[in-house]
Amino acid sequence: MEYQKLSVDVRNGRGKGVASKLRAGGRVPAVLYGRGMASALSLSVDPKELKQALSTSRGANSVLSLEIRDPAGAASEVLAMVQDRQVHPLSAELLHADFITVDAARPVDVRVPLIVTGRSIGVQAGGRLLSVYRDLPVRCLPAAIPVSIAVDVSALGIGATVKVGDLPLPEGVRAMLEPTRTVIAVVAPEAEPKAEEAALVEGEAAAAVEGAEAKPAEGAKPTGAKPGEAPGKQPAETKPGAKEKPGAKEKPKDKGAK
């Protein structure tokens, strides 16, 4: 698999002043952490170049080949994925980026869009299609990350459901939800949602909490760690680390859990 290339620079110093100077110069602060790193590495990145690197069909699930340049001019390369991006709430301009290292030979946890295709016979008969999930947490090797998972609902009648175990997952891709969990249902038309439909929505909310553990990551996540500190406990290869905040309240935060 060919990875998207992105150049980043090692930055010295932290705090609001350093971040402001970077942004004034057309760059934004970033941080890299992950497996095998004793501490997080403070970086700077060109937001336009990052946007271009993520413009592939996989979007935020793109695997990047980071070229890390230090002040002395030396360069090294590492595979990484974007763990988090902070943007301005009004202008939507990138303010900060978190990267986490990945290993081509180790599975990563990501969320992949769930695409519904076809028009179910239940909907044609007056029912309503309920999509419990817009995306699905899965685990696979970085090179096997699917662009999306498509589900044909044409044969679904009223009362029929699609469960996690029914999904047509690509080879090497495993869903990180129970096989019996409902992801799509065709429900009878009602003026108000039925209790069973509300229960499905509650199930989605519960899975969203579980899905917080399925971000694009492979390696240790320094929970609560700041750059320069040792990463914290890593749950089973997949949970990424806490993001670095370059300075106290240096920027607004706009983050929805993956």
C-alpha cells in the first residue's frame, strides 16, 4: 500500500506564544505519540499540506508517511495517522493536530462509514428505515482499512433488521461490536417512535461510548500525558493517547468520539 507523504518539523517550546507565532507563519502546532516513544514529540505542520494528505477516499483514516525534520536538518520517517484535529469554531481553520504512530504489521482501530444502498420493500410498503449507526468501529491492518461498508437493504421488510454479524465485512476486517447488535431496522410507520425504536437509539448512544476506544490508533496512548512525559497505560494495542494541549487554553477545542 502506498501511504500519503507529509512533512512535519520538530518544534521547540510550547505555550500560547509559540503557537501564535507558528500560526502567523502559516503552520500549526502538532504532537506525535505512540508505541515505542518514551514521550510525545512536539511538531509543526502546514495545515494545507495536511488537508491535501487527507483528501483521499479514506479521509481521516488515511495512513501517512511522516517525514520528521529536526532543527539540525536531519530527517526520519514514521507511519502515523491523525488521532485528532482541533479547529476554530467559526472559521473552521485548523488549530492543532495530533498524530499517533502505527505499525503496518499491527491492527488499528478505526471508525468506517456505514453506507445504506437500495430501497427496502418495507419502506415501499410504508415503513421507515432506521439507521442506528452512521459509522462502524472496526479493527484491521492499516493497509486493509476499508473506505466504507455498504449494506443493501432492498430485501428488508417491515420488522426486519440487519445486525453486526450480517454485515459484509472485507477480509481481515473485524467489527468491534457484538454480532447481535442491530445496526439497521425497518420499523412500522408510527406517529411517535416505538419503545423498541427508542431502545435502538439508546443502543447507538451506548456504542458511541464504546466507539471512543476505536479511534485511528495503534500503540500506546499517553492518557493525560503532556509532551515530554512518559505515555500512560495502553489498552490492548488500540487505544490512542491523550492529546497535547500547547499551552493553557491556547485555542478553542472543537471535538465531537469517533
